[in-house]
Amino acid sequence: MLKRLMRLARRLRALPVQAYYTLSGWRFSDLKEYVDQAIGSEADATLAMLESKEADSGRPARLAVITCLPPDATGIANFALKQLSEIDVPVDVFSQVRDVAHFLRVRAILAAATGGRVKLHPMASLLSRDVTNRYERLVFILGNSRHNFEVFRNMERLAGFGARDRIVCHLHDPCCHNVVQLGKGLEPGPYLAYLGRLYDNPQLLAHYSSENWQAHKAAVDAGILGIRTLFDVGVRHFIVNSEAAARIVREDLSAADSAETRVDVLYHPVFEPEVSRSEADPHGGGLVVGTYGAPSHSKGTDVVIKAVRELRRRGVSARLIIAGFDAGYFADGELGTHDDHSWIELDEPATERELQLDMLKCDIAVQLRRSNLGESSGVVPTLLSLGVPTIVSSVGAFSEYGDAVETFEGYDAVALADLLAANPQIDPAAMQRYVREHSLGAFNHRLLSLLGMEPAAPAVAQVTALRAQP
């Protein structure tokens, strides 16, 4: 009781400070995010009401997909738009309205690409449309970023209305603490208490007063990734992107829960490139190394920087491209503001097309991970589709690219420099084979098979040269 009173006293003392920060503008970004979310929810509800007055024509879709879509700045949003633009069966797609103009644009893209087979609806109409159509399968594409919390909430709601046997969770991030906490609207302490009950781990309460990231780290350090929270809200069928992720899902569940749960593997598709090599900037000579995506220590970007700097110390004419969010900020932290930056090109591409043009500037890409919690990569398949030789860490899902990549063990910068200096050769035929076997057509065919939707036979792509060639 005394501990509870002390925790309550700390929270009460913090309220005036939090109010001051809010009123003085220190937390303006929080307020703006809340207002934007409220405006989006109102627009979503309005579109759903208008749509409910329209008479449906044609045979209703058997499949519903619930996901975030652009303008959400996340890989899953782009993934879903590209994947659904080429699916061969009627699908009703549900996504939260952020901006009406963007929502209508994405609706038009899907309608034009599929001849009207795929129809986009506001998220607020999901519950009513499921009553009307009773979809055979409800596929929830779920990631761990805040863009996905509406997806989680609607998955929980539909499970509560008895749709558990029709729900399929396409889980991109097996470590799902962030999206679950946001979806349930819990503060860090109550979220840890919830996890403690699910996993029978009362020790988590020692971190009750943590910040969000500290609470999530405490759970991961205890070997808890959050899959039981998804089971708890009703998920009994998971689709994940790698064998590594499948093992994580099964091991995070209890033995009894695992026996009730189906876990299927569906590898991340290789999307058709948006650019060709003829559009790339001319090569300036020397060895050009690239690393892509938001740089961080967890992705070993610091190791790549040190390795290229080591090559230059040895007299090798080497340059480095870092393309991703906050590239400049990260590089400044690693090199210092007074160091020579002339051998590093930093870019923060705003579109997938810009990112792919940056990829074509390099001779070889390096995509490292210090650890892997089952998350796959959209960057590596894109590099392979462009014909860019790629080095990856042999960790988790990254160990499943086979002979289409070169693997690098450890995170020693000198050893990586040695590997780069040796000019590793990756068989172009192996890259072509990976691209062909993991095409979007093959992905959609496999997905529909897993859902029991009787897909048509997929077309066999004839790959004769690397796709990025003119």
C-alpha cells in the first residue's frame, strides 16, 4: 500500500510540471499530433457515413485487408499499396483516413490498377461492412510503429465480436510492444502490469515508473516480445516474413497457446524497381560503398563508416553513400564536425524512387544488424532487384537470403574493410533467382493459398538480365 501511495504521489507531483510544459509550448508536437489524429478520425467517420448511404453493386469481396497506407511514412504503407495493386481477387481494403485528398488518391490508384477489384474504405466502416458481407478472411497487416495502432484496435474489436476464427495477423514486427501499448491506450506502468500477468512475470513491476522505451526494453530483456498480447486479443493465425520470425512467435507463446496457433511464413516480396540503371548518375570512379535506411548503431552504420575510412587509410580510392532518415545527423556524430566529410555522400530520400537512384550509385551495399527480433528488410530485396551486390549480417531473418548475398560475421570494421578490399563476387544468377522466386506475383499467390482463397496459377517471370539494366 505504501509503495502505491508513493507512486501516486510522484504522478500527482508531475502533473503541474506536465501542464506547464504543455501550456508553454514545450510539448507542442504532442498537441499537434493529437489534433491531427482527431481531425483524421472525424474525416474517417464522415466518409464512412457518406459511404453507408451508397448502394453496393456487384458481388461482395470475400477478403478484407486492414492496413495503414500512404501518406503514412512507413515501409508497411508502401508495401501494402504495391501489394494490393497487383492482387488477383476482389478485396475490400480498410485504412485510417489521415488526409481526405491522399485517401481519395490512394483509392483511385487501387481502383485503376485493379479494374475496380480492390476497393478502399475508411476504417470506421469496417465493423458494419463485416456485418453486411461477413468476410471469409480478415487480414490485419501489423507493424510496430504508431501508424498501426488503429489496425490493432480494430483487430481487437472484431475479435471481441466473434470474428476470431476469421482473423489473420500478417505480423511484420514480432516485437510488438509499441503498437500494443498504443492500441490499448496504456501508460508504461499499467502496460508492464498487463505483461506481467500474461507472462507470469511479476518482476516487470520493478520498472513500473519507466518511460515507454524503458518499459519495452525491460520486457525484451526479460525475453518477452509481446506475442501473447496478440493471442490475448484473439489472434490464432499469424503470417510472418521469415523462419526466424516464426520461431520467435512460437517461442514467445506458452505451450498451450502455441498448440492453438497457426504460424505461416511468407517471405517479403521483391517489388519491380521504379528506376533503371540508365537513369543513375555517372559513376565517379573508385570503390563506392552504400548503406541504406535510417542509420543507427543497431544497424552497424558506425562499422560501415569505420570500414570505408580504413580502406582510405590503406590508400584505396573509396567513397561511402549513406541514404536514409537523419543520415547527416548520424554521420556528424560519428565523424565530428571538423573531420573531412568529402568521401561521404549523405542523402535523405523522400520517395522510394529517390532511394533506388541512391542505391544505383554504389558498387556494393552493406546492410548490417547487430541483433534481429524477426523483422525483415525491404531494403535488401530492393537492392537485389536492382542487381546491386549486397553484404548482410548473418543474423535472424537476414540469414535467409542464401547465396543471393554475401554474409559478414561480426562487427569488426577492419574485417569488413578486408572483405570489401577482396572485391567479393556474388553470382548475378543467384540474385536473379531470388528475385524471380520472391516476386510480388509469387507472394500474392502464396498469400491467397494460405488464406484458402483459391488463387489462379501465377505467371512465371522470364528473367534474362538484372532488372536494373537498361
